[in-house]
Amino acid sequence: MNQLLKSKRLVIAFSSILIAIFSLSINGCSKKEVEEKEVIRPIRTFQIPSPDQFSQRNFPGQAKATQEVDLAFRVAGPLVEFPVNVGDVVKKGDIVARIDPRDFEVNVKSAQGKLDNAKAASRRAESEYQRELNILKQDPGATSKAAVDRKREQRDKEVANIKSFEAGLESAKDLLEYTYLKAPFDGNVVKTYVENFEDVQAKQPILRILDDSSIEMVVNIPESLISLAPHVENIKVVFDSFPDTEILAQIKEIGTEASSTTRTYPVTLIMDQPEGIKILPGMAGKASGTPPKSMTQQSFGIEIPLSAIFTDETSGNTFVWVVDESGPVVNKRQVEIGKIADRGIRILSGLNEGELVASAGVHYLFEGQKVKLEQKTAE
């Protein structure tokens, strides 16, 4: 009996040891799994710009005319005049094509005749109304108020007809005017789409005119450098066809919406045609410029995406996540903010040139969190 009791105790003790070992093994695996599941969050980053970065870059683009248009008639008909050819220079208001106007001239004469008849009918109706009204005043028994009312209604109807026929005449004159195609600005004929004496339709392209007295070029500026663009000086453009000629340019327009794929902003440059050479639309070139030497973060502020900042609910201070690339990990840093700008918000202090900040998903990060750099928009 004692032997049986001892055996049971040994079995129970051995089972307890096995359970303890199994529990330790499970706990060890769980800890290992937790360690293996440590979250490394991918983030998009924004690099704080430096004026030197702008100075060291060339931005490619293509020349285009400041004004370019395909001209078309607003009415249909056979061409009877097409006095221009490709390469011709035209002045604003010059007639560059004409449709046979005879049918439209007939319509104008017809509309004028209808208007003249309506005016004559209106005069007669006014005369008859005044006559009936005088009779009623002088001899009430000779007519009635109802008869006077009928004459007045007829007069009003004829007046309304005049307005309708006046509108018809104006419309006919407009259509006649549309048979003349005029140059909307000084420029050059660069393409023709039809031949003289062809029947053409309304809105069918007839010729293309462009004004290349000035040249534009659109360059794409990275998101991280766009805040420097308004301050850039000494902008020069060199076209591949004329590598030894530098053309001074000015900024005409800075886009306010970034490309969803490249994260760049379009900046339109404008320049005069240089002497001795001719820059043609489509020519490829590169632009460069230099921000003022006195430019500092305090003097103009750095624009970063609004999505990069967040506010501490307790202190009310504004922060960003700065990336330590050696980890890489993120560290919380307080910044001084300025006004909201077209492309983000101005940072007046707290960031240094060349630093990376998280530009999206900032509310999901924590101090010292490991991250994966998804994109550097300064590239």
C-alpha cells in the first residue's frame, strides 16, 4: 500500500515538472514571437531644403510659345479666301481666312426687311390706338373701353415684334461676321489644316498661330525645394540646341498642386527671344538659379507639408518627427510654426537644413520607433 502511494506521488511530481517545463517553453516562444513581431513602420519623409541644393541642380524642361491657338470658324461654308501659308507673320486683326458670305448677307437683308416691316406695323398700331383712345375721350358712345384695350394690346404686340426682329438682325450680322477668321494676336502661322475652296464645318480647325516673341518653359521642382522657388534669383536657361547661350528668365507662375506620382510642382518660366538665335517650341533645355545668399530659415521660413506636424494635447506645442537615419528611428522635436502657405506650413525654427521629417502618418508614431524610409521627396 505504501509502495503504491509512493508511485502515485512520483507520477504527480513528474507531471508537475513536465507542465512547468512546457509552460516555460510556451512563454519563451511567446516572447520570441513578440520580439519577431516588432512593428517597423514605413513612412514617407520630407527633407528640409538648403539653398545650396537649389544652386547645385539643373531642372529640365521644354520650350513652348507664350500663346498658341488653333483657329476655326463658328459657321460652316465654302472657303473663298485663304491668304496665308505656313511661316507667314500675321498681326492681330488680320483676316487669315474667309467663308463665302453671300448666303449670310442675304440673311442680314432679310432680317433687316422684317425689322423695317415690324417698325411700320408698330407705327400703325400706335396711331390706331391713339385714335381709338381720343374717340373714347371725346365721344364715349362712339366706341368702348374694350375696343381701346384691343388696340393697346395690338400696339404692345407690335412693339414686342420689333424687339424680336432686332435680335434676329443682330444674330444675322454676327453670323456674317463669323465668315471672317481673324488673327487674335501677333504671331506666326505654323500649320494649316485645309485648302482654299474646301467646304469647312463649324469648329473645324483651319490653321494654327503661335506667338513666340517670348518663350515659356515648365520645369518640375521637388516638393522639398519648392518653398525656395519664389526667392530664386539669376535664373538662366540653356537649350540643348544652343549650349553656349545662357538666357535670363523670370518665374511666371508657381503651381500649387504636386504631381501625385513624382511629388514635384510645375514652375513656369518666361524669357525673351535672344538676339541672333531662334528658340522654337519643343526645344529641350535646362534651367538653374540661385537663392539669395542672405536667405536663412528665420528670414523666409521653411515650408513643410501640413501632414508633418502634430500638436501635443497637454502642452499645446507643435512637434514633428525627425528621422535619425542611423536606426532609422524617429524622435519627437518641437518646432515654431508660421503662416499656412500654398504648399504647406512655414516652420520658423526647430529644424535644420538636410534633416528628414516624417510627412505622413505622424499620429501612429512614437518616440524611438523604428521606421522604414519609404520615399525621400528631395531626390
